[in-house]
Amino acid sequence: MTETPTPRRLPTGLPARRAALDLLAAALSRRAGLEDDQAAAGLAGLEPRDRAFARILALTALRRLGPLDRALEARIPRPPPEVVRHILRLGAVQALVLGAPPHAAVSASVDLAESLPAARRFKGLVNAVLRGLLREPPNLSDPEALAPGWLLARWSAAWGRTTALEIAAVIAGEPDTDLTFRGEPGPLAEALELVPVAADTWRTPRRGEVAGWEGFEAGRWWVQDASAAVPARLLRPRPGLSVLDMCAAPGGKTLQLAAGGAEVTALDRSPARLRKVRENLERTGLAAEIVAADAAAWEDARDFEAVLLDAPCSATGTFRRNPDVLWAVKPGDIAALAATQARLMDAAARRVRTGGRLVYCVCSLEPEEGEGQVAGFLKRHADFALDPIAPGEGGAPAESRLEDGTLRILPTHRPGGTDGFFIARFARRLNRRARRDLAQAAGAAKSEA
């Protein structure tokens, strides 16, 4: 099966393609994700149109990386240097997905190879391979190849082959943008072409840099995937509620909690990432205490009525916006991350006041990071119990609710896609010793009376 590309007016100069090449190389070498400061620095000198093109070119190559590499390997008997592979990947998606005229895509790729000392002697190979691909276009949307094989096998084991392939098929698509609003959008609904998703989440077909969009500078909204907006709602923020947002950066959930009137402490180990939280609080006119510290070693003695732990994870559920995560994570990472998550859950438990709630979430599709954490946590903390999430509560898709009242949101659970998440809510009850002490105190008071 071949695709009919959507024509786009593409930049003709090399700087945008060089920037796309750098983005792709950084993502696949695990030097930087596409949202990192390093990636932003590589785009800083470009005009807005070239900047947008470089990002979409790199993102499209990452979204089709599996089928791309399968097609390239069939045509190249001996692997060329990695920079040449990147040039071929970018050239192929320009013509086959982004709609560049074939001759222009080939010519631009040859020019890019010519401009790089490490690739110059391979410009003939670039020309021949791309022309061959264009004569016999490969299927760059094959779900069997869109995800790394080991991840597809994991998803198949967890949810069955059919569901795994449905999830993988989402990888190829360019997602719309979800926004969380403070109040009703009003005239912004028309200006941004919004459609309602859930509660205060709205979706716009716009993509790319958001700083110039209507309502941004006024702090009316912030970018936040519909799935990512669910956990904070499950704590039912209200004026005066004391909440600890652990691992808070980049701050979307902090903003939600503060917008609900809660007294929020935003805790994160990265001062650099907390700068983004502070900027968003200032832009939206919201307030929260910001603390830079390791959540597991934070020496503050306070406890809170509610704790939200969005734990560090493999982030495989975010592949719609961050396709690089699928190729950055390795099989051995899952167990190491699960151990970190368990340690942070224990730290979070110590911060929950008796009678309070803990929401644990990860934007991962891997069961060890989600469902697999629940039983171990409850075994280690007898004073906690699952607080089942009601169907549809917090704006979660109805089909995401599991039998035990936790949530497993899959990317296929909303029309147009959504981030994959696991979410569990726990309540801290009186432990056995505290219940006994209270009973004894009540008995003594009754005897004295």
C-alpha cells in the first residue's frame, strides 16, 4: 500500500534540513529529546517557517522510522555512516509523506550530503537509493513495523495482537493539540477552532509553536494532553486543599491544582525544569510553592491532604507527540524505572496525611510501571487502600477503567488519539495500631463518664 502525500510548501534552503538532521541524530543517539533545550538551541537561528519545517521533518522521520529503515535496508547491502542514513530517512519522508516533488526531495538530499564532509562521498548512494524508493514506494504506515519489535511484542502480551497493532497504527499520525483552559474558552473557541474533549480540555487542529496563539500571553490556557489532565482532577482540588505535586515539571498538573484553588507545593529535582513551571505560573497568574529537591530525600517534615506523583517513566505512552521515546527506551530500562517508581511511591506515602489521598500515574504503556506497581505498594503500606475511580471520573475514557478501579488509558481510547497513561488513586486510612489507640481512648473516656 502506498500513500497519497499531502502537498506542502517546503523551504528550499539547507539550514532547515541541517537542523532536522541534527534533531534526528540527537533523538536517536539519546543525546536530547525533541523538547529538550538542546533541541531548541539547534533551531534558534532559523526563521519561524524553517523552524517549523525542521521539526515536522524530524518528527515525521521518527514516526515512520521502522518502515523507513526496513525499506532502506532492503536497498543498501552495506550500512553507510549514520549521518547518511539520516539523510536518506529525511529525503524519503519529504517525498513520500510530506508531499515534496520527488526530484526536489532527491536534489535537496544530495545537496545536504554534499554539504557535510562525513557524507560527501556518499551523495551518489543517496541519489540512487532515493530514486529507487520513489520508483517503488514502500508502505510507511505498516503497523507491524511502526513500533520497535520488542515493544510491539510487549503490547501484544498485555492486550492482545489486535489491540497492539491498533496502538502501533497511531504512531504514524500527526496529532492535534490539546489545551487545558481556565474557565470557558468563549471567543477563543472559534479563533482556535476548538472542539471539547473532557471537562476543561479542548482540542485544536493547530500544531507547532504555541506562543503566538490567541490567549497564550493572557494565560487563558496551557498545552496538556487530555490524558495528562485526568490525574489532577481525581484529587478534586478545592480552595485550601494542601497538595504536594511530586516530580511536578513541566507543571501542567500544578497549574490545574492551583486553578482549582488548592495550596500547591510543586516539587522537582531539576531546577532547570522548574523554571518552566515558574514561567507558566507567572503567565497564568496562578500561585504555587516551588521546591527543587529529590522527592525521595526531601527533608521537609510536612504532610499533605493530597499527593500527586507523576513518576519518571519510559514515557512510551507519549509517542504521538514524542515519537523519539520509542527508539530511545531499551528493554533493560523498564525494570530500572519500575524500581525508581516504587521508591518514589514509598516517599509519596510518607507525605499523605491520614484520611488523605495519593494519585500515582505514569505516561507509560508498560504494565510493570503501572498495574504492576499497585500490589507491591499495598503490601508495603497496609494503611493504604485503593480508592476506586468511578467510570468517566476526571474525564477519563469509559473503556480505560479496570476492574479494580484503576485506569489504563490506551492511545486508541479517544477519537484522534490520546496519550497512554496508567492512573491509580489510593486513600490513607488509620493503621491497625492507630485504630486500636483510638478505640482504647474512646473506651477510657466512656468509663470516666
